[in-house]
Amino acid sequence: MDYKLGILGWPLERTYSPIIHSYLGSICNLNVLYQKIAEREINKTNFKDINKNFDGYNVTVPYKSLIYNLINEESSHQLDNASHEINAVNTVSNFENKLIATNTDIIGINQTIKSFDLDFVNKNILILGSGGSSKTFQYMFSESNEIYVASRQGGDNTIQYSEVDYIANEVDVLINTTPIGMPPYEDQILPISHKKFKNLKVFFSLGYGSNIFINNSFEKSVLCIDGLTMLVAQAVASFNIWTSKGVIFDDVFNKIKERLSNEY
């Protein structure tokens, strides 16, 4: 069976997702065409065009919340409970012009916690960024932790980056959900002072690749985790939704990691 899939975002100069899904298709003997859907802006017109041309697609920066809103406007479409709570989606399926959307980032985050044996309970967690990925982390961790959110502009329940220094000494876990660390922003530095985080235990950045930690000067005792495990786990979950296959993360992660290292 043929599947026309893609990833919707901007700028999408470089993304690992086509390589991951091409490999998953090959091991399942499926013809998977996975394309970049690079859109500078999304409106109702080009959103309809995208849905006419794809069986399913992932959603990345900066559109996770916008696509949720567009799907939520149409009663014929379907969103799961978690997506409603988060107000963001990253996986859209198109079944005979009915869109079904969910957020497999949750699975990606849970797999990262499992793979690195993390304990995110009763912690002071600072999340950088206020977009769709940030909302997912807030949804997952706010019940059992103290959550702070920082962004460039600040806003409701969000501080500005310039105010981070005032709470940095209390932070146990720092999570970067901004585009910094992701292509093409791998070499940019975070808009905070690393030296202020005296009690930091974990730095988790959604970026991935060899340069993700090059500009970070946290103490050596800080566990630094990139977003590769999360990326692959959410991709496997999306692939299984689209194809009804049962690919298991542990069976494919090392092979995918090897392929990605050969590509970049």
C-alpha cells in the first residue's frame, strides 16, 4: 500500500523525519513517500490544500497550536482528549476527508523518561518557550511539580527570559522547547545565563545533533539530554497510527540512530 505523508512546519531547512519514516516504511514493506510541507504561513485555504494531498502528516514548529485550532473549528474532525487539554497536535490523519489528530509528543516524552531513567516528580521545572511543545510538557508535569515557563515576551503565567535569573537557583530541571538547537538554529545559544543554575540536575533540549550542547556551559554534573529519543519515539507512534502497524521503539531506535549519523 502507498502512503503519502509529510511534516508541516517552517522553515524545515533540515529535518530527520523523512529518513525515519522512509526506514520505517522499508522494514514494513510499505511504499512511504514522506515530504517536507514547508509553509511560511497557514490559512484556511492552504490548510485545505494540504489535507487534499496527504494521507497524514506530522506538525512541528511553529504550527502545533494553530493546526489544533483549525481542526477544532470543524465539528466533522476529531481530536483526542489530550490534544484538547494541551491545545496542540503533532500528528494528523486524513480518513476520507475527516481529520483525526493527536499528540504523540506525549509518547516521545515518556520514552525519554524511560530511556534515561528520569524522575520528574516533586521538581522545580523551568520550560523555555511557550508554544505547542511547551504546552505538552506543562500538561504532563504540572500536577506533580512546580512549573515555571519563560518566553521572550512573557505573558499569562509566563515570565520573560530576562527574569529567569531570579528563579534559576531553584530549578532542578530545565527544558528547552524553543527552536534553538533544531535545524537551522543548532549553533545559537539559549537566551539565559547558564551559570545561575546552581542546583540544576537535568537539561532536556528538544534539539538534536552534534552541536546541540556545544554552547552550553552547565556544570559537568548536569545530565544533558537531546531530543533524538523523543523525536524517534513520537515518529514511531505516528507511523503506527497512519499504517496500523505495530513497530516497537526498542526494535528500531539504534538502527535509526545509525542511519541519521550517516546522513548528517
